[in-house]
Amino acid sequence: MDSSNISATPPVCDDYEVVAKNVLLPWPSTDSSLLELDPNACFLCICIPAALYTILWLIRHYGPYIFTEAKSPAHRKNKNDRLLSRIHNKWYDLTTFEHPGGPIAMSLIHQRDGTALFESHHPFMKREKLMKILYKYEIPKGEEKERGCTLMDPRDDGYYTWEGIENDEFVSDLKELLNDYFSSIAKKRGVTINQAAKATPARWMLILSLMASTIGTLPWFI
């Protein structure tokens, strides 16, 4: 058999010959450049996700020891490392309290008047339940000085008048509006009202994608 008569391209019918030529499909491909990988593309696809994963892993495991505001009860092993706060003119030792909203919010009220944060961040829970939880951590009168209950700033008196807030009509109306709004979202998504008020996985993916895109453009500016 004469191999010189064998074509490097497959037989193509006349009806499809124009299409095959327009899309430029070499068969088999003799252009080695099609198989070459862009080093910059490889760097972005491999190194950036690995770097993000490493950063998240380090923050998760060692963040509480670097950023004190991220300390949870498990990281407060020193007896002198107490988390004390004053809410509605009463002192509470919240060192062992596992806050559902995370430890950062708790650190913001350490040795401060936490009434404003307490009132503004719990619109969905009944007041009786909130006060029942707080009661477990209340410091008895007369033991405040012995426990080290002093404000970081002596001028920190809460800045607002909180007396009678539980019966305030304006506050009640706001909480009712919030409950109605997030209740409809919770029902539509099939989650609890607290979960409905938080960022969705899709929103977190959007945030992480924007972070990755920002970091990915840095090599072009360095």
C-alpha cells in the first residue's frame, strides 16, 4: 500500500466542507501550541485557591490566639481571662457563655455597658427567654468589685435611657415589622427566622468570589 496517498485529514462530504474549513478544525492537530498551558493561568488556578484555603485554615485554628476578639469559652482557659459586662445596670460573667451569635459580639461588650448591643441584636427572641438566659450569669450585688467589674471607660453609662423599653410602643412596632418581613423569607426558604436574617451560602460565595477576583488581579499591579 502506498502511504503517500493517505490524507492527513478525514474525508469530508461536500455539504460540510465549508463548515469544516470555517471552524478551522485540524485533524489530527499538528499545532503543538494548542497543547501548551499558560503559566500565569496555572498560577491563578492553583495557587490562589490554595492560598485562600490556607488563610482560612490558619484563622480557624489560630485566630483566637491572635485576635482576642475571636476568643470563645474554649479558648479562655486562664482564670483571670474573664468576660464581664453590664447590661441594664447589672453585671454578668459571660466567660462560659456559648453565644449563638459568635464570640466577636461578646468581646465588644467586655468591660463595657452592653445594653445597646443586647437590645439591638435580639429582635426575634422573647424578652422573658433572654432574661432567663442572662440570669444564669448574673453577678450578685456586692461581689462586683471582688470580681473585677469595672468599666473600661467610667463615662460609659449606656448613652441611652433604657427604662421601660420592654413596653415601648415604637420598639414593639419595629420588632413586629422585622418579624413579619423575615418570617415570610423563612417560610419561603424553609428555614428558621434567625437563619433567614443571616447571609445565604450564595451570598457568601459571592463575597468569596469577589475576594478571589481581587487577589487574582494583584500580579498585574505588582
